[in-house]
Amino acid sequence: MPKVELSNGVKIHYQQVGEGPDLVMIHGLTGNLAVWHLKMAPLLMEHFTVTCFDLRGHGYSTMTPSGYTADDLAGDLHLLLDALEIEKPMVVGHSYGADVSLYFALHHPERVEQLVAIEAGLPALVTERSRDAWEGWDAWGAALEHNGIAIPPEHRSDVQWLVRTSLEIPKKWGPLNGLPRNPKKFLKLLDETTMSTDYEHVGSLTLDRLADVEVPVVAMYSEDTAFTHAHDVLVQRLPRCRSLLLPATEFGHFGPLEQPELVSQHIIDLAAEVPQS
């Protein structure tokens, strides 16, 4: 279980496999590096040196009382790359990990070869997603109801209730598919740290500053994503961004888990398009 202690005192659990150009992968909230190692890392290790790590507070990395904004976690990423002597990787982030990667690219464009933002939500758009009409509430509710969990009307757009209730859904992917989750660590993250409010903190990457992200970005989303507006904002405002849509699936938001072979092939193809510096 390799760990590296960053200069800010946070210990980050990471895994490296493969050979070739550097590829760094960042999971989202409630996840850990296993998101990538279930299927994608074995597919990508023939083409890259793949580095996956647990975000602060997740998996086997240090859980601090605070420090979970996208700016904070982008700072962790910068220190991790320095500690592991990774100069200029291709960066792939999923969900909040995609947000973190965009914040990192804003501040350290010289350290990113290209960026694949899978289902980024953007903290700057949290208010837009809080409206009752947001399509994500229906998608979230349908997933819970598919697993036999009825949603009281008063909780339809209650993020805290939905997150905690979602932890009751059995594992969906990997060898433990169908087995119950152990929610203790994530509940501790919710109850004993500032994570539940930090992820909404806009910080440095306002909508206006998206124009300052200089690196090439691929906005990868499901065709039926609940984050259509975030996709459109990235494509419209980032100076070097293109859209890549994945086929619709049962859950939509979880491309790396639902269609890992396709996502991996896209990453391989995208890397082949960019001359290595």
C-alpha cells in the first residue's frame, strides 16, 4: 500500500502500473482509486504509466478536518506530481475529480499534456443544479427506486438525504457486485469534515476564468447526462475544448464503470493525437 507524504502533511495512497507516457487518473467523491483499477488501469497500462490515487479523505489517504475544495485538492495533486516526479501527464478526472483537474490546469498549464474531463459538474454551477427542475433529481430518484428505495417528496432535491440513502444501494461493479457497502468511512467524511460544503466552493475557477484554461480539454459526457449544462459551458467557454459523447447507459454519470473499455479506448486514441513533449 504505497503512500507518499506531501509537503502539506497529507499522506496520499497511490498505485502505479504500466510503462509509457504518464497518465494520472482522479476519481470523484465517494470513490477511490479502485474506480480505475477495476477495469480501466489494466487496459491502459499497456500504453501508459498509469498513476491512480485516493483523494484526501478517501480510500487510504489522510482524512483531514478540512481542505476539500477543488482548489485544495488541485493543490494536493500538484504536490503529488512533484513528489512522484511526474512532469507533464495526460490527466483524466471523473465527476469531482474532473473539476479538480480543471482547477489544476488553470493554475499549472505547464504540467498538463491534455485533460479528459469526464462528467465534470463545476462548482460554479452548483446553484444552477439546486433548482427543483434539474433533471438530475429524477435520474437520481430513478436509480434509488430501481433498488427498491422510495423517495419521500420532501427529499426529492435534498442532496444530503440522497447521498446518505445512496450508500444503501449494493455495490454495482467489480467482484463485489451485489454485496452491501460499508458506508462508515464516507459517513465520517460527511459528518466530521467540511467536505459536504467544500465541494460547492467556487474558489478560483469562476465561469469567467474558464477562458484562462489553456490546455487542450476533452469534455466526455454520456449522451443522457444530467450535467448537460456543464458540458455546454465547458465546450463554449474553454478555448481548447471539444465534446466527446458516450452512449447512454443505465446510470449515465459513471462511464468509467459502466463502459470502461470504450472510455479506455478513447483515452488511448486521444493520447495518440497529441505529440509527446
